Amino acid sequence: MKVFTIESGTVKEWAEIEEIKIKDGGFSYYAIVVGEYGQGRRFSALPVDPRLKVKRNGKDAIIQADVGKTKKGGIKLVPEVTSDEEECIVVFRTKIGFRGSNEHTGDRLPTGKNDYVFHPFPGTIIAEGIIARGKMGEGGRGQQIIAIMPKNVVFRTGYSGFLYGDYCEHYYLFNGKKIIAVTWQDRIDSDIF
């Protein structure tokens, strides 16, 4: 599967990996990291087979992977056995507004005049972290996830709180080759999906 990173409307066709060092064991492993350490936060590291490592923009990264298992049954990203264009792996580095939060959903569903709800998130979450603002998370908190996303299904990231003029949501579609990212107005104007 192809691997992408989404950062609130920006799409990269790779995911950055970090070397995680285990202090007392003298051991390290590569992982995609979401979330943060600290009060009101949760750090999550998804292990990555080191054979997947490539360089992108001067950083260690991965561009394709399959979902496998660690020796103890946890989830790990491993080299691809076959090329799959029906799904992709997406790292959601979703922002939060000041004193706000974020959300990951499916497409918008109108329910009446100027009213709508969102379909449930269509992906399969394989790792989840929590980010926050302020020492205790009092300035807002939200979720960052890694998920397997299906082809030709619209999904969305939404952001609340004070956004300093930025958009409050973005819509995405994986077409088997790349992820298209647009605002709601882009969708209305272009009829792209």
C-alpha cells in the first residue's frame, strides 16, 4: 500500500519515521510517531521494518508498506508482498485550534436546509495519539491517527477553536494513485468529487 501523510489539507506521498531508543535496553527501532508525551496527551509509535526506510526531503521516511505483526502480536509496518491500490496507509497529523479540538469523519451528508451531519470515519485506525496545547491541555486537545483508508471513499478532517483565519475542514479522496485534498468550497466550485 502507498503511504501518505495528511497535515490539515497538505498531502505528502510519504511518512516520516523516527528512531526510537529504549534507554535501558541499548536497543532502538524505527516508527511513525503520532501524538505527544505529557499530561492530557498520548504518544503512540507504530513500528516500521527498517528495510522500508528511504530518504525524502532529507528525512528518514517510508513510501510503501503492508500491515504485519510484531513478535508479540502488535501492529507493525512491513515490506509489501503485493502492490495494493485499493487501500492506502495515511498518517493524520491533524491540527487543533486554540482552545479547540479536531475530528476525523466521513463525507458530509445533508439532512435538511443548511443542516448536515457526517458519515462515520471510513478508515481502520491502527495507531492513535493525542496532542494538546498548554501544560495541562487546557488550550485544546485533539487526536492524531494512522489509518488504512479505502479507495474512492471521501473522508474529512475538521478543526475547531481559534484557527487564525485558516480553514476549519478539508475533504480527501484516495483514487488508487494519490490523495486529492480540497476544501468544501473547492468541491462545490470544481465538482472534483
